[in-house]
Amino acid sequence: MSQIGLQLNTQQYHFLTLSLTYLKHAKELETFVFHKGEPKVAFSASLGSPRRHLGPYNTETTLVYETTFINIGNAYNPNTGIFVTPVRGVYVFSFSAFHHGTGALTGMSLTRNGHRIVSVHDQKSGSVDDMAFNSATLLLEAGDQVFMRLWANCMLYDDGNNYNTFGGHLIYPM
């Protein structure tokens, strides 16, 4: 210690040595817990396209959100509309549904491995525009597939303003 010009008694030297050791281990622990090896997974996408109605279709239809705002980890496929979980963990998903026009039914579901998790539904009445939102936090296994399904005989509308969105991210791996 004398090389840096400090004069320490034995007690001060031991305290400084223990403090430096603690800080070194705390930094290693922080690096391991918060940074080391944890995947980064997040995506946000929209149906945003030329002005158009989607649907109605005779059967449930997987929606393909082609306009991708962010796709960290590349777990979302903008060609299929399917998010494939890269690791087991807790994920959060959210989505919006918009329809313009009277008399149309809107219904869609967040789907995991072919099973509905949460949905939105609206029967048009007097209003010209209707919008709905929903979200879910899920414990998923690596390889699970999460996607949006438009219900049979239902419609959405978009005109490039990105009304219909789908997104999610990994909160933490398990």
C-alpha cells in the first residue's frame, strides 16, 4: 500500500482489503445476475399496410404483422406472424384491434400453441370506429409459439396508421 502514498495501520489495511474483496465479488454477482448470459428478447409489430379491411374469413386466421418496429432476438417472424420463445421464462404480450365501419364484428385472440389465452370482442353498434386492447403475462417454455388469431367472420381495418399492433418481451428467464 505504501506505493500509492497511503499510510494505513493494520486495522485500516484489513478493512480496506475486505471492502475491496466485497466490492469485487458484488460486481461479479451483479454481472452474473443482471447481465451475464441473459437473453434479450423484445418485439413490436403492426399490420400497418395500405388502406384495407382484413376479413371476414370462414375460419380463424393467423394474423401476420408485417411492419416490425423492433425485433431484438429475432424471435418474431414477420413472414408468419408467429413468435417462438427462445428460452423458458416469463413474457408479457399486448395487442390492439381496430375496426372502421358499421355493422362489422371484431374478435381476436392471443394464442399459445393453438390455445386461446386472452381475447377481445366487439359487435359494432352505432359508432363508426371501435378499438380494443388486451395483454397477458405468461410463463412459457422454450419453443412455445405465440401468435394472434382473427376469429371466423370477424374483421379488422388498417390504413397505414398502425392501429393493429402485437408485441411482447421477456421479463426474465426461468
